[in-house]
Amino acid sequence: MTYFAVNEHVVYPIQGVGEIQAIEKRPFREKQVLYYDIYFETPDMTVMVPVENAESIGLRKIVSSKEALKALELLNKEYEQANTDWKTRNQQNLELLKKGTISDIAQVVKTLYDRSTSKELPIQERKLFDNASKLLIDEVSLALKKSKKDSESMIFEKLEGGKKPVPEQDPELDFDKDLDDDTE
């Protein structure tokens, strides 16, 4: 079982990247249960997840910089999504997002982006694309210690077929300063 610490960023499938603000015991059905209190900046909410269920719901640590760079490279890969029915495609993409791995998120972003370049996405798929893009941007920015704006630029450059190499993370980067820059 993986345990998380207060102030650690985690990925909660579909919900996104959150920060553990507290770990506390609360009564539940006549016993004390240990919970992670996870704060999500967007949409400004806190979710309580029982520590014992965290792994089964897919709560995980932010990926390493190496894994994030690998996910960015997947954005250059061609994915075949044979189904032409948008409802079926939407369900397939939702299933990938529920798995919650960064490579699955990148695949959803890539397939929906590619589809959007040839045909306008239905509203539900557009929402799914926006959500998946946000998930990818948030995790890549934390993993590479980049601002969200820089991460978004890198992602869309890859999607658009840009051949510039993804810059390595700068260990000297003041990460807290970058987070402050994103809120302005």
C-alpha cells in the first residue's frame, strides 16, 4: 500500500491533481477511519478519501520527470480510434481516464486533439478533451517543475507536430514562484 504525506500532490483519476492538506481520523459506522483530505484548486473543493481505499480508487503519486517526458512523447504517436460513434468513443476515453495513468491521459488528449483538427468535437467530447488536457498540464507541470503555462505550451507543441525537443527540467527553478505565477 502506498501512503501519502500532508502537502504532497497526488493524482485522483478523473478529478485531477490535488494536494493532501490533512490526514485525520473521523468516525464512520461506529469506528474511527483514517482519511486523506485532498484539496483540488479547480473546482475549489476538498475530497475525503479513506486511506485504506486510496489505492483501489487509483490515487497515486505524481509521476517522475522521466515518465512525464515519456508521456509527452506519446503525443507524437498515432492512435487509431476505429469507432465512428462518438458515444462509444467517449465511453472508451472515459475508461482510459478512469485508469488514471499519465500515458492513458496523454492518449485521450492526443486522440481527441487529432479528431478535433478534422471535425468539430461534440460538446461531451470537447468537455472530455478540456478535462484531460487540464489533467495532463497539471501533472506535467508538477513532474517537470514548470509553470502550467510552459507545460501547456509543450503539450500543444507536441500535439501540433512541433519538432523542438522538450526542455529538461531545471533543478534550480523556484517551483513555488511558478505556482504563484499561474494564479495571476
